[in-house]
Amino acid sequence: MQKNWRVEFKFGHVHIKCHDLDSTKKFYEEMFNANLLFEEEVRNARIAMMEIGGTYIHLSEAGPEEDLEPSKQPRGKVWIRYGIGHFGFRVKDLDEAVRELKTRGAEFIQEPRDIREGVRVAFIRGPEDDVIEISERSESFEKMLLRKP
């Protein structure tokens, strides 16, 4: 954080619009052991807040007047998407996480691979054709991130 800032910003949540709130909640519960914090109706839309490893995911179902537009291009590369390209979860052991996700029926877009020294990633397809990264970072990579200004 720069010294002249008086406000500290911390990540709060990611908001995901979905066609079917129930199936989207089920996906995050089954794949990532997400905890449902609450569910309610706000301005004629069903919403839910879930927690995964200290990160919050706000889900909201599209209302009848909303048209969720899919990506305009076929997914030739994992990250091509309007808005959020992907979001990710970190794990200590990627291979173990991949085995667990496969037993739960996850659809892998990309199997585990090294993207740089100390970082391995895999990508799965989310319930709304969104992309979810699962990454493993080495201790040395984490220490290098902490040293960056």
C-alpha cells in the first residue's frame, strides 16, 4: 500500500449473475464446499451470498427483464470473456484438488500446467460457462509477491 493512502481496500466479493440460482449454489457447494451465508429476494431478484475460504461470492438470478448475454466469441482461449475473464481459488496441492474436483464431476477446460516458475494452474468450467482457475503457488513465489511494492 502506498504511504500517502489513508484508506485500505480489501477484496469484498465477486458478483456472479446466473440463470438458475439453485443449480449455481449447488455447484459451489459440491465443488468447493461453499457455505451458504444467506439467501433472499432483493428488488424482485433471488440472491445468495456464499463463502469459500474467506472469499465471498454474491450470486444473483437474472430477473425476467434481464437477458444474460453469452460471450460473443466461441471460447478458443480460456480467458476470452466479457467482464470477468476468470476468477480463481488457491490450494496447497493442485494435484490433490484436481483429483477431488474430478470425483465431484468438474469439467476441466485445461488440465494442470506450469505457467511460470512456482505457479501451477488448472481451469474448470463453472455453472454459467464461466471459467474458474485453481492454482498452487510455491512458498518462494508467495514470498516474492510480498516483496513487490
